[in-house]
Amino acid sequence: MVKANFWTVAVAAALVLTGCATTDNAASGTTGTSASTSGAGPSPEPNKKLTGSLTIDGSSTVYPIATALVEEFGEAQPDVRITANQSGTGAGMQKFGRKEIDIADASRPIKDKEIEDCQKAGVDFVELPVAFDGLSIVVNPKNTWLNSITIAELNKIWAKDSTVKSWKDVNPAWPDKPIKLYGPTTVHGTYEFFNEAVNKDKANSRQDYQQCADYNVLVAGVGKDEGSLGYVGFAYYEQNKTSLKLVPVDGGKGPVSPSEDTIRSGEYTPLSRPLLMYVSKTALDRPEVMAFMEHALDKSSNAVKSQGYITLPDEILTMALDRLKAKTVGSVFKNFKPGMKMDEVLKMEGSK
């Protein structure tokens, strides 16, 4: 780990070095970069200086948001020590259920089994949305033949029993060139959400693809291989536009490209999703944890937007903040399915 103004962001380079693998290797550690200091939003209690510490782990997709929040919060509360890691949603949830961390970042809603594990361990949690995201289908910029893709074609490529080896195997109009697939490992919430949306089951995915523990390595792989295809969170495309080509997705009503408007409205379906944080109710009794989560839902925070993700409407942030202050436990998003309108689910969450 490295220190900056007494708050910390954990750093481990092992997964960046190992990059992508062609077999399923669960992330055995964390990857990350240290946050740097930039313009911070106001503290929820600007006149009260806090001490203490808190720990965050989980989704690699949410990790950039978490580190930006740490950076902002650290400007106002430099004496609070924060450790933020990115071991993947599944691994983060396991740690959360074992009481090893205070906050679990998640790029998909909590699973029934994870809720059961929390209950067995006596972990009450408050579920909070922090942003919108849209899984983005990306190819190499030299790919001239793919201008849109259907969910059925994605299923043909990615399903467990897929025999697709070339682009022509998917569509006869496409060239007879090898297709090289890139995607996250099975511990990532992005992997689970994508396969539930495209293949109807997270277990129904082929495994003979380049499995990447680090999304930056995935982006680099697609960017150098003309025959490649991969999927990442929208922010990773936004930050790498020059090395990736974005592919509109036809979810049944014609091709739609992910954008701030189409993701927030749910028009980009079925690959739009909420990004979430799960925080222990017990941890919220510590003023530094409550203050950090209040900052995460502060309308003036730039953390979400600065990382390329889609901010929540003010009314939703207000509902989430009310839920946080009431320490309302339980999950609304466990019933969220790909293709559902996120605003409707978020309003339900905020009204509980």
C-alpha cells in the first residue's frame, strides 16, 4: 500500500502482470492504482474532523469510482485511513460476508447465497446504488465489418456450447477471419451480468477465451488484435476511445449505442445495469464510515462522472441518502434482471 495524506489505497501489480489467461483463473489478490489528489466535493460535515479507518473491496468496475471517492473524501478528512482494493464482485462479497471489509463494491446485485452467508454471519447490510453502467461491446478499430450486433449473435459467440471460431461462423456476410475473444474472469460481476443477459445463465459461458483479471489488460488486448471482440464497462471504453471501436447492440428494437442517455433511460437494453455499494450496518455506527457513504451519495461529488460512469438523478440520490441515514437493511436489487428499467427499481429501493 502507499500513503497519501494519511489515507491509503492498496496497490498490487500481480494481476496486471499476469493479464489475461486462456483458462479460468480466479483472482487471487487485488489490483489497483493509488488515487491522486484533485478537486474534492464538500464533506457532509465540513467542520468536523474525523479519525478512524474503513476498508473497501470488490468490483473492478466500481473500483475507479471508489478510489475517486477516497480521493475526494481524503481532502476533507485526511486523518481517516481508507484501504480500497478490487478483487472482483464475487470475491468482495465473500470478504464482506466474513466481516473482513466494511464496504463491498458490486457491479451486479447481491445473490441469494451471498445474502444467506451474510445472515449466517450476522452481517446486516444497507444496499446503495452509486451509478449507472452499460456493458459495452468493443472490437479493434480496424474491424470494418461489424457495425452492430444482436443479442442472438452474441449468444452464438459466447454460449457454453458455441463452436464459433471465425467471424464467418457467426454471420456469413462477415469475413472468414479468426475471432479472438476477451472477457473478465468468473469472479467479476461483469462476467455474471453479461452471461445472464446474453446467455440466460452465468454458468452458460464458453471458457476458451482470454480471461482477464484486469480490464486495462483486456482493453490492450482488443486494441492490438484486429480479429478481437470483448466486453467492458462503459467507462473503460470512454477512457480508451482511440484504441477501441464501440459496437451498437440490438436488444430487439434495433441497434443502440451505450451513452449517458441510453444507459440511464434503459433504452440500451439488456446491457444497462446499476453499480452498487453494500455497507455493513454495524460499520455505519462509526462516524467515518457514515460520513464516507454520505459523501458517496453527495450530489456535488464528481467521482462518478470523472471516471466516465453515468450519474444518478438527484431524486434517486436523495432516496438512497434517506435509506442510508435510516440504515434500512436488505436488498431491492436482488430481483433486478437484465432489461429492467433501472429508474423504476431504484425508486422502489429508495422508497423502502
